[in-house]
Amino acid sequence: MKTFFTELFKKANKGPWPLIITLSLLLVGTITVYQSPRSLTAFLTLMLCPLMLYFLKINSKVKLFIGLLLVIVIVPVLGIRNIFYLEVIFQMAVFAALALGLNIVIGMAGLLDLGYVAFYAVGAYTWAIFGSKQLSLLHSIPGAAPAGAAFALAPEWFWLFLFLGVGLAALAGILLGLPVLRLRGDYLAIVTLGFGEVIRVLALNLDKPINLTNGPQGITPIQRPPLPPDFILDPIRQLLAPVVGHAVTDAQLYNVFFYFLALIVILVAIMVARRLEDSKIGRAWTAIREDETAAIAMGIPLVRLKLAAFAAGASFAGCMGVVYAANRTFVSPETFSFLQSIGVLTMVILGGLGSIPGVIFGAAVVVLLNIQILQNFSLYLSELRQGDTVIPIINFAWKNLSNQLDPAKYQKLVFGIILVVMMIYRPSGLIPAERRQRELAEETE
Amino acid sequence: MKQFTSNPFYKFILFPIGQMAVFVLGASLALSVLIILLAYIFRSSITANFDLVERTLLILPQVLINGITIGFVYATIALGYTMVYGVLEFINFSHSEIFMVGGIVGVELMAYFDHTGALETMNQYVVIALAVLLAMIISGTLAVTIERVAYKPLRNAPRLVPLISAIGMSFFLQDAVRLILSLTTGEFNVILPNFGTFDEFLVLAVPGIEAPLRFQIKSMLLIGVAVVMLVGLNFLVNGTKIGKAIRAVAQDRPSASLMGINVNLIISITFLVGGALGGAAGVLFALKVTRLDPFVGFFPGLKAFTAAVLGGIGNLTGALLGGLVLGLLESFGASYLSIFTNGAFGAEYKDILAFAVLILVLILRPSGLLGQTVAQKA
């Protein structure tokens, strides 16, 4: 079975086939998504394109051209027709950045961090507190805020806060790292889990004595950075209107704006991660991960490097937290729960521990699974509930199926199954990093 | 003296109960003294119109009883963690879900009795005993199944791998139970049926204390069942041949297998016993909080793990002591935190208290209160 697919792959990778496959996928995908914006299969076809670009052998310049065409032209246009896709890709980019950060902590340095979402929360709440009216409401009870409170800062400060978010999250990473330096895998996992929960409970309860986080109601509205000025935007609007079929609103332009912003952050994150991986620091992390005692004997400064791993991983999350807060204009403590930490962990495990393309792929798959596939399954079930059909073998009417049974809420089940199955059958992930594959495979033989 | 300590009655019943009593009294005394001292120190910083020391002393007995009750529950759960760690050097993350499943199974049995009308006619203690027994069987079996499916194939993998598998299993169980409950009952909260005299109080008027001491029968029952199980566990581990085999495997696995012990069987038995204890603790917890849902295992599991670490992981007595101390700390925190800080920090921070304790223990005394320092293995 495995050899069949490898043979097929080799055949498809020769000659003009890669280009033909990719271009046809691109064409078919674009047309089908344009025609039926709500179809899942159309979206998946379009999504297969970047995957083909990664795996198949095409001339680099052509790859670059197709990639740029896809990212800069096709997706934004399709996204304006149906905002949902830009939303999905934005989520993929956000979680890909988180997964890259966690990849540094777990995949490169070997420190199992289960409270990663805490750094995400730090970044998001930083912009939330300073970019909204919260600072002028510090002494008010949540829900009884006086009207007429002013925004603390002008929206242009968002760009500064992108960097401030990175810095603050890195600081939080170092603060987390300090007490846990001596701990081994199991204890480290529990302590980091505890830390994540502490941050969540603090966000939930810091509405007295001073109202810093506004408690469970969350902070809203949070300002977004201003769009580029009109003399840039007007020609774009005029260009897009006939293609899309209706006038382009500001909200839709904001979606495209955030899509590009997220992509830029992801590109920077990938570059940083790649540079770190191939540097002295990256090799030192690999040494710590494989054998700590030998690493100490080689003279590697353990304390500094572990703290650096936590800080580096946390900074990715902090940056994305700021972007997320600005996009959603609303943060609440529920978003930063243990489920999210495990979600990011699942992405890293599914994609491949320590492998940069792997974790991005893992993030894309898990986000697709959660947003598209589970939702569609849920919709399908509710359609079935409306009708009068019956499950065949056990003769149980779909109508009587409890309303509580909503697959979109069963993320934990999906995450759990993915984690257990991956660990037993393919611990190095779907797109493994070579070094890890050897390391993890030879132990389980 | 020798005939005193080698007589089985003393060795396996009196001594463990005596040890537990010493722990309970010692921990209660230490914490009470501490809180009264703190009350005297902070007496002047209270803005409300009551005397801190008076208020402290007033609620102290009730706080102590609450703490001991929940402490025994945590101790029972912690024993599951510590036994598995002793034998496999591996934290069984899904133990909190085994605890939850046991609780839900027990409550469902009682709901079934309620449904068939048998609840009024049966002796209430018999009902509880049956529920605990069923929960123990189901949880033990579940634990052994989990071990076979998710941990055994990974026994020789690097540490990260079975740990992640355990986390995955824990998540899977939470939602699987939710799925099953949704399919069968349509909602995923299970509520304990109202029966028996558990909510009544045994009131003792003690001269010298203003308000009479009220012992809820529920708490007494909880402590009683927990003590019985702990004594039973102690007998199993220290007095039977299987217990000796468990201790041998925990001490040195290759040598134990050379001595002719079937290591795989012993590991399965360890998971069975740990799981059974967790299940029983689940029913007791359900008695206390009267309402369970599939996610109720997370926090008690985490706190029980903290308790196991606090007492010294791998050490059964340590788990008991750790559970009691943590239960008392949590009870003290929940009741006194808001009083001492003028309402700035309230009872909602009591969950974080356990994490704070964990971090402090791991920084200051990683081997726990009763543990020996474990050598760093690569």
C-alpha cells in the first residue's frame, strides 16, 4: 500500500505532470469557489494547491509566480465574495504562528509546555487593555461602565503594540521559565498547565479591586489600526467591484487587510524559526533535547538557553495575540482555555515535532477540521433532524437525536483521538523533521 | 514490643488508622495555629466592622472539617497517581477521567435505583456501598484498558511520547463520556438523587465554643469510606504477596522480572487498583457535590496530583499526607482569603492555590514532604 503511493508519487513528480496537476487544481479550485462559495469540496481543492506546490517538483520561478498569484490575487478576491474563507485563512495563519512558537519550545528544545495559550492571552490582553477604553474604566464595576469613557490610545499605536506584545510575552515566558528550570518532562508539563490556568483565572477575576480585565464579560470594543488612506484604496475598490459583483465595503477591506497582516507575520515567523533552527542556539537546543547531561558536559549554558526557548516561543504567541485582539475587537477569558493549549499541541504533533512545514500543515489541517468539517457535519446532522429519515440498522429516528449532540462542540474528542493515534503510530508527525524521525522511530522499534 | 508490631491486627488496622489520625491532627493543628497567628498579625488592617481573631475562631471548626473531608477525597485520588508513578515512573494524566467515570457510573446506578423505586426501600448505606463497588469495578477495568491500548505500546518510547498519549486519552475520555451521556440521557449533567439522611447534621455542643459543632453525616460517611479503602490498600501493598510484587516492580523492574514476577501482569494490577480507588473517590466526590458533568475530573485530578507531589511521589503515605494537607489548605484558602484581604481576593482563587503550592514544593523541596530524593535519570 505504501509502495503503491510512493510509486504513484514518483510518476506524478516527473516531467510536465507537476505543473499540469497544480495549474489544473488552481483553475478548477478558483472557478468552483467563485461559482459556489459555500461548497467545502471547492475550498479543499483550492487548498490542495499550496500543498502541491510544496511537494511537487516545479521550477522555482514558476512556483513563486503561482504562489504569489494565489496569495495576492486569487484568495483576496474570492474572500471578498465570501468573507468566511478569509476568516478561515486568518485563523490558519494565527494558529500556524502559535504552532511555530510551540514548535520552538517542544520541538526544538524538548520542553513540554501545556500552558502555551497563556502567552497568547498576554499579547491579546495587552492590546485589549491599552487599545480600548479599559484604562479609563479601571475603577468601575463590570457592566456598570459609565458612558463617555475615552479610548486610552489612538489606533495608530497598534503597530507599536505589535512589538510591545512580542516583548511582554517574551517577558512572561522568562517568568514562567525561571521556576521550572530544574524540572523534568512530567512535572514541567503539569506546572506549565497550571501556569496557563493561572493566567486564565486571573483574566477571569481581575475585575476587582481594580478592573483590569473586565472579568468574564471581556473587553470590547478594541480599536483596529486605520486602513491605508483613500488614494491607495479607491483604485483597488474600483478594480474589485465588477469582479466581485458588488461594491466593496470597509469591513470586507478590513478582512483582506488582516489577512495580509497575518500572512506577513507568518512569513516573518517562518524566517525567524528557520534562522533559529540552523543557528548555534538551535543546535544547542537540539543537544539539550537529546541528552541534557551530555549537553551540560559540553559546556552549554542550560539556564540561558531554556529561558531563551520559552521567550522565543512565547514571543510568537504574543505577536499573534495582538493581531487577534485587533481583528476580533473583543477578547474574553474563554478563548484562552486549556482546550486551546491542547489544540496547538495537537497541531504540532499532527504536523511533526520540530519540523517547520509540518507544524504549518498541522495547523491548517486542525483549523480546517474544526471550522469546516465539524461545522459541516453539524449542519448535516441538523438537516437530518428536520427530516423524517431513520438510521438504517438500528431504526432510530434522526429527529429523536438529542439537540446536545453537536459535532462542532466535540473538539476535545477529535484532539484526543489525533494525539493518541499519532503517538502510537507515527510519533514524528505527518511531515516529519528528519532528525526527529530517526530519534523517535528507533526508540519505538 | 515485637509482639505488638508483628500482630497483624495492630500492623494493618490500628497502625494505619493511628497514622492517619496523627496526620490529620498534626496538619489541622499546624494550620490552625498558623491562621490564628496571621489573624493576630493582620488584626488592625481589617476595614469591616468585625474582629478578625473572633471571626477566624468562629469558622475554624467548620473549615477544618471541610478540609479533612475533601482532603481524604484528594488523598484517595492521589494514591492512584502515586501508585502508577511508583511502578512506571509515568504520570497517568487520564486518572482524572477515570475518577470522573467512576463518579458518573455510581450516580447513574443510584439514579436507576431511584427510577425503579428501590431507593426508598433499601438501606441508604447499602445503596452507597453498591455504588462504590460498581464504580470501583468499572473504573478499574477502564484503567486497565487504557493501559493496554495507549500506554503499553509506548513503554520504551522517549518520555514525551506516552505523556502526550495520556493527555490525548484524557481529552478523548472527557468527550466520549459526554457523547454517551448526550446519546442516552439527552443532557450531560448527572444529578445525584435526593435520598437518605446524608444532609443532616450531627450536632455536638462543646463547652467553651460558642456555636455547637455540626458534623454533616455526609462528611462522616466520606471520611469513613476513605479510611476503609486506605486501610485496605495498605494491607494489599504491605501484607499480601501481590503487594510485595508491586513493591518489587516499583523498586527495580529488571530485577523483579528476573525474580520470576510477571511484570506486565503486575503493571496491569497496579492500574486496576489505582483505577478502582479513583472510581471510589469519584462516588464520594459525587456525594459531596451532588452534581457531576464530564469535565468535573480536571481540577480534582490536578489537585490530587499536586497532593501526590507534595507528599512525595511514589510514596503511598506521602500521598495520604499530601492529600490531607492540600485539602486543608484549600479549605482554609476558600474561607479565609476574602476575610483577610478585605474582599480583594475571594474564594475563586482557591484553585490557583493548589498550583501555587505545587510550584513552591517543586522549587523548594522537589522530593516532597516524605519522599526521598530521586536521582536524575536522563
